[in-house]
Amino acid sequence: MNLNRRQLLWAGGGMGVAALLTACGGDKESATSPAGDGGEPRRGGTLRVGALGRASAITRDPHGTQGNESDYLIISLVHDTLAAPGPRSNTVPRLASGWTSSPDLRTWRLTLAKGAAFHDGTPVTAADVVWSLRRLRRTPAGSARLPGIQEDNINADGEDAVVLVSDYPNAELPLLTRLTTFVLKKDTPDKEVAKAPGTGPFVLDWFRGGNARLVRNDRWHGGRVHLDAIEVTMFESPQAMTNALLSGQIDLASNAGAVAARTAAARKDLQVVRRPDDMAMPLVMRTDQGPFADPRVREAMKLVVDREAMVKQVLSGYGTVANDVLGTADPRYAKDIPQRTRDLERAGRLLKEAGFDFGRTYELVTTEDVPGLADSATLFAHQAREAGVKVEVVKQESGAFYEKTWLKGDFYTNYWGTNDSVVFFASKTMVTGAGQNEAQWSDKDFDAAYRKATAAADDTERATALHDLQKLEFERSGYLLWGMADGIDLAAAKVHGLPRLPGYGRVQLEGVWLSR
């Protein structure tokens, strides 16, 4: 998973806690309690999980780019993030217990959870968090993971609090502490991070070739963990993973995809868990140069696609039509923007006005990293031919794609396995200079709307700015987001308490339990 990637010293006499406005105390339970089912949870047992991955893309660094679902799952069970998605809000505490902000929304103080400790029993300190966030900030995608927070502006305030100072007012700053803010012990050497003790609900027992065994952390600060252990097996294809579930080799096929769901739907001994709005699979058009630099061409491509057909055929109906705005699960998603539909006549007119070269064949680069991604490219190419646009689909192996195409190509597919907030995607992929600006888009009106949204302390003012931001993204950006895929997990009947949240929520397995 591509995952998206996805810091003013707090002087003792310069600003006290009393000077802060409470931004969020958080609801600890909502961060760590997935939906339950099947009666009273039972302790014990080993959950055998299948997750997708490729040997060539394995990474053990919590601050690296996790291209494998299997790596992301293992790392997320061993290491806590500071915050996590919640069922009722975008951001709830996890390793952090809460946060407060200064009146200008630039300085934020995060308090660590009481009792938080590493797996070897060492207490987690603010110094550990500061060191980890600074290390994260130094990664190749660090500016995208912590936008607007410079390394020198991440500092400790005593043993149990960390202060982050943003370059600009940011009412959404706690959201940045989700996803990859995994905490390691201060000064852990790079060569030892793979085996470094974490703070999460499970302890790494062993790791071999992408497969791993993790055992329960009885001292986890987040509450009771039911399972004795989790065994993760890496599969290179959804079909192989599904076959392993059908034959009883595993108990849970994580993020198996729509085709697997159809296979399992008729089996009474299996359950299909759907997580709506889980994954975005946009087509990305480069905006600063090349054939899609003209906004009329980008709009035409968005009018060429038959969104309902894409959802029906690529996702087998396990998804919803989208409207070219990332962040569809955000409570502040602008549902009043008119749904863009297929209009070949207008698309053709726009292309002619732009002087589009109909004689050329345009490459659409894709991968088979997640189910349906390559299929979406193939179906789009077929639909584009009906508008006189010739598209050739080029498949690349995952490693080559991220080295040669991602952030560089003129036209390619991508996926975001975390359906985060509108502001999250804007900050990481669309504002000028964003570290993961996939379409190389720069729009002064969009940048202004983003700054206004993040600087607004008033909810009404922020909502207006967020609406303006989404309208500009809809009209001008390089994203053709035709639909949102449901997240689909397949599980044996004995598996209970599986997460129902999209994105990062799916790897929070501490609430899972097994019946006899």
C-alpha cells in the first residue's frame, strides 16, 4: 500500500499550558474499539491473517514507505501511532492522550498516554517521540508526512508532552499525527529499527520473508487485547490468499477485493466484511507539462469516463461513484457539488478547443498492486476510444512504478488505501510544493482556500473554506476519481470484532476475538 506518507521550543516561561485552547481531549475508547459481534469476547487463540505483498517490496522500517499490505499490518500492530481514525471524528488519540492548541493555531501540545511503554517495559517519553518524529521528517517523503512542521520545531515539554509548531495556522494539525507517526526509542540505529521494540498491542515474535508471528502485549496502554497471537502470511495475489482462506489455512483474508468477495458470498461458513469508502483509485494527470497541462483536456477526460460502469465492472458493485474530490469519507465532504457524469459531446468539444492531438496514442501506466487497479486502466482506455482518444495501458512492476512513474508520469493510476480527510489529501498531494504532489498541480486559489481552511478557528468559516477548496479541486485538479472501492475482508465464521473503519482503521485488530 501506497500508503500515503503518507516540527520553537516550548520555553518554560514563554507560554504556559494555561495559555492554550483545548482543541481535543479525544475519546480513547473510540480509537481502539472496533465494532463487536458474536456475543461476549473470549480471550485466547491465534488469528491467522493473510495480507497482500511482494518479496521485492518488503520493508521493515516503520518510517519507510510501506508498499505491502503485509508490512503495513505488521508494523501497525507492533507500533502505535500518536492518533488514529475514529468512528465519529477524523482524529482520535492513540499513543497520545489528547492535544491542545495556542489561540493562533500554530503551536500544539500533545500529551502522551499514561502507562505507555515499549515492549521491553521502558516508559515512552517525550524525547522518544521527538526523536521519532524528527527521523520521520528526514525521510524522502517527510515533508508530505508532516507538512508545515520543520524538524527544529518538534520539541519536548517535560517527560510526557511534545510541542509541535507549524509554519502557519493549522486547525487540522492533529490529523498529521495519524498513519506513520510510529514511535521508536530515541537513538535507535537504522540497522536495528526492524527489531526495535514497539508500543503497540502486539509484540513481534519472529519475521521471515514477509511472514510474521506476533504475540499479545499484556501491558498495552490501550486496553485489553483478546488474542494470544496473530500470524501474518504474505500472499502475492488475492486469488492465492482467497484460496488459502477457502481451504482453512488462514482465518482472515485482509483487503481481499471484490472478486474474492463474490467467491465467498455463497459460503455460509465465511463472512464478508465491507468497509465503505475505503480505497481511492484515481487516474492522475500531470498538470504542469505534457498533454494534460490544459485544464480543458483534464475536464474532458473526467467527462469521458463512465463512472457507474467502472464501479459495476471494476469493483463488481462493491463501491460507490465518486466526483473527482479526494476524501469522500470526511464528514465535511461537499456532497452538494453536482455529480459529474459522462458527456462525450462536451468532452469532444473541449478537446478540440484545446487543440488535442487525436492522432497520438497516450500511455496510461498502471500496476497490479491492488485488485482492480489495472482493470480500471483497461476499462478507461476502452471508454476513451469512444471519444476518439487512443490510450495504451502499460503495466509496471511495483518497484519500477514508484521509481519511474509516481510523481513523474504524465498519466497513471494510483491508489490511496486510507480514505482520509479532505485537508489530509490537500496538504499531502495538492497544495503547491506538497511532498507527494502526484499531478504536479499548483493553483494559487486552491492554496489560498487551504490556508484559510486550516487557519480558521471558527467552524462555520472553516466549513466555507473547505467547500471552496473542494470546488476548486473538482474543477481544476489533475485527479480523475471515478469511484471509491469498499474495503473487503473475508473471514471464517469464528472471527469476531473485525474493524469496520476504512483506511488505517482496518489494521487495528486488538479488538478481534475468536469463538470456539
